[in-house]
Amino acid sequence: MTSGPRVILDCDPGIDDAFAIFCAVRFCNLVAVTSVSGNVPITHTTTNALHVLELAEASVPVFRGAAAPLVVEPFFADRIHGEAGLGAGATPPPQADAEPEPAASAICRLAAEGPLVIVAIGPLTNIAEAVQLDPELASRVDHLYWMGGSTTVGNVTEHAEFNAWADPHSIEVVMASGTPITMFGLNLTHQVRLQGTHVDRLRTAATQTSTPAAEFLAFYESHGSRDGRGQPMHDPCAVLGFTHPELFETEPGNTLVHLSGDTRGMTEMTDSPHAGTHRITVATKAAADDVIELIMTAVIDPQARS
């Protein structure tokens, strides 16, 4: 864990979330992790967050978050991440328990205690619930870095990325609150890929974190889309977009979130503001090789041992 702005990582582990947790432990002043229903149900995402932090030897509190989206029914990606979320089989029981305080309440409390950055790498349900608890939250959050959405095509439907499709109403609540947002969508994350050679490197490193991470990645490789380029490391991009902004190109944009119908979850970028749009920043390009090297470094040694 490093010095710098206090960071909450809001996540739904999920294999690429696990890699993002390792990155957050290595490169962020991580003060809390909040779990949310997303890739798998909330019981699994909470257990997985606790387990991955224990693998990383990180003493960071975990707050259990929303078990369902604001309006729509829950939707999971267990075909890609495994029934429990971290590949084949069940996650080993963690030694620690989640904190009793709900995630949305913890977000509000931590924001009130001083400057705070949120990196959200799942559906934005917890952040939306926090906004509903504290309408002034946007003024207390320095920035929200969100992995979600897309300026091009989707991965659940033609139009929608998973996190956006899973809870589009939460995106609308958070964007409408005025929270400063940088979006790391599929247009960006598909530039950052891990594949079999990275599995081999993690196995060869044989650390407490790289050995299980190699198996996570091998499962992800075998169950994700197969285009010969490896699997996108979606979630670490949002973490590293905060910690290493020099590796990413961004531009401002006006965004319209589609809440229902065939285009549900679409994050439509428009040339000019009009009713229903929100001004955000959009990540457009990554220095992929450098980003991948940071991910691998963090997964092999999240505590930065010499």
C-alpha cells in the first residue's frame, strides 16, 4: 500500500477484479473495498474480495454492498468467471469477515472524513445508493474512475457492456449527481490483453499471489471470447488509470445512458449536450505494453517486496 489520496475500490470479483485488487494494493492508498452484485452474486463477490486481499496480505476492510441492481433484475457473468467467480471450484473460506456496516453507508462516511477517490469496477449500484443516502456526496468525492460502458460495441448486447447493462439506472443516478467521472469502457480495455504466455509467467514466478492468479487467468482464457488476442484485462485499467494517468489518453464527452429497450446499457457519446446527457471524461487509448507490465508486477508481488 502506498501514500497518496485515499481510495475505495468498489468491485464484483470476478477474475479481472482480482487482478485489479492486486493492482490497488500495490499502487493505491487503499482504505476500503466494497463488494457489489455483478459478475456473481453478492455472497461470492464479498467472499472473493476477502480472499484476494488475504492472498495479497493486505489488511483492508471489506464492506458488503448491494445484492441487486436499483431497478432491473440481477444478471451474472458466471459463465466467464466461474460459478463462484474465481474460476473453477469454490473460493477457500477467508479468515476475515466483512464489516457490519453496509457499503453505501461506508462510502458516505469515508467521503465525509476527507478527500476520497473511488475506483468502481462493477455495476455502480453501491455508488448510486450512496448518492441517494447523501445527495452532497459528489462534492466530497475527488473523482470516480469507472470500468464500464463503451463508446463502440458491447459485450452483453450489440450496444451494452456488462456493468452498464447490469444496472443502467445506477449510472444515471451517479452521473446526474455531478460526480467527476472518467469512464474506462470496452473501447479502451480491449486494448489491454493477457494470454497464455502471461499464465506461464505467473506460474513461473510461483508467488503466493501469482500461482492462484495463473489459474484464474487460465480459466478466463478458456471461457472468454476467443479471437486469438487474449482476454481483456478490463478492471485493472480503471485502477491504473488513476495511479498511472500518463499511460492513458482521455477526452471529454457528453454521455447519454440508455435505461431500457434494445439499447439498455448503451453509453452513447454525443457531439453536443442536450437533455439527458452528462459531461464525463472518457479513456480512449492505453499504452498497452506498459499497462500489462504493471498488472503483472502487481499480481506477482502486490506488496512490492524487494
